[in-house]
Amino acid sequence: MARTFVTVAAVLASLAAGRVHAQAVDRRPAVEVVLDNRAPAAATEIAAAQARVRFIFREAGIHVAWMGRTTEPFPELGGDRIVLVLLDLSDANRVITGDPTRLGFAVPPANRVYVHYPRVAALARERGVQPGWFLGVVVAHELGHVLLPRVGHAEAGIMAPSLAPDSRFVPVFSREEGRDLRARLAGETLMALK
């Protein structure tokens, strides 16, 4: 009897201390983002950017999983895995040419997104916004182009043609865009399970 009481007490204590975790299964459609950070200055802002991207996609019912670039060549890409390349000034000026206000671009057939980190950071600082917060907004926008290639730009929200760093306004996907994202990624997930 005393031994049973001690065992029950130990189990309750470990539950209270958080040692035993019950994890719910996340059934949301998911996308993996492989981060290729070529902009050393972005390193301190990446966690904030990832949190902002997760929030924006969570609002649309999508789970975002992040992977670091650890292998060469990249892991196999599919509809649910996208490479995000953060460019430093020298690379960005070679890759993102023309419009000096352009912050990034997507290549949907290649499942790749490129972001001009120095432009994103400069615009954010100019407007008094944390660069990581705005980087996340820009990344979510470009990921949207890969996941919704037929949509292009919308009048408002995260897929608007012009994004301004304003922490009072958190752009998100529209209901229709969220529905289309979930449908596309649910299809990709089902195909991967076969």
C-alpha cells in the first residue's frame, strides 16, 4: 500500500514538473522550408522571421516546419518542401536586378524563394519595425507565390503587391487563399503517404 502511494505520488510529481508530455498529433497540412542563409547579418533575425511565418501560415491552417541547409546537394524538393535563400548584398544585387524596391521573388517550378535581406532590413529599420518581423512577412509572401502560383498578387493581405513594414497590421492570407493552400498541401501530403 505504501509502495503504491509512493509510485502514484512520483507519477503525479513528474506530471506536475512537466517530465511527461502528451503531444497532440498535428493534422494540419504542412510545408517544409529549407533555409539557405547566405546573409550573415540575417542570423540574429531568423528566429523572429520564422515565428512570423509560422503565425501567418497557422492563421491559414498550415503547419510550417523549418530545416537548415545541412547537406549538399539540397534534399529532394517536392510540392511541400521549399528552399528559402536569404541573400546578402553582393549576391542579391546579382540575382535581384531591376527595381531597387524589390524585396524578393519566387520561382514556383523550382520550389525556391529568394529574399534580398539588406533591402528588407533597411526598410524595416527606416519604418521603426524589427527586421526579423518584416523578414517573416516578406518570406511568407514569397512562399505564397510558390504554393499559389496561379494567384499572383491580391488587392490586400499577405499577397498584396506591395508590403509595408507596419507592426500594427499583420498581413495574413485571405480565406480563399487559406482554403487553396490547405487543399494543395493536403493533396501533397496524401501523395507523400502513398
